[in-house]
Amino acid sequence: MRKFRLEAKRRVRSDLQGLPKRTLNSIDKTIRNLQENPFPPGKKIKAIKGAEKTFRYRIGDYRIIYEVGSETITILAIIHRRDLKKFQW
């Protein structure tokens, strides 16, 4: 199976600051799994309407927003669910 290259926007580092260690570990594990399969089965992943090839993955109260390219996965943001409506695509 092919492995995608990971990239992250600058804001991701600040998004991760201050998160509980348990949440950080879950996010790290999920991102590594997405590198293997960007479209895992289940209800935790949703396509974002109006944004082509952009998805969100649910981890508790947080969402990983990412974009899938032909060879890369770009992490756009990691945000709390209450801030989803404020997020600028």
C-alpha cells in the first residue's frame, strides 16, 4: 500500500499548543493512520461541502481538517468542534 507524504500548514502548530496529552496522542495516531489510508471506513470522516478533496476527521471534541492530493495529505487545521463554523476554508 502506498504511503502519502504529510504536510501541515503553519497554523497547525499553534492549534496543537495547550491540548491535553491524551488528545495529542490520539491526533498523532490518527494522522499517521491517515498517511496510510486517507479515507478510512466509518462515521468519523466527512467530506466538507464546497471544498473539493477536503475532509474532516472527528477525534472526540476536536476535528482534523485535511486535504488529499495525488501524493500528499495536507493538514489544514486542528480545531475544536465549537469553532467549525468560524473556520475559513
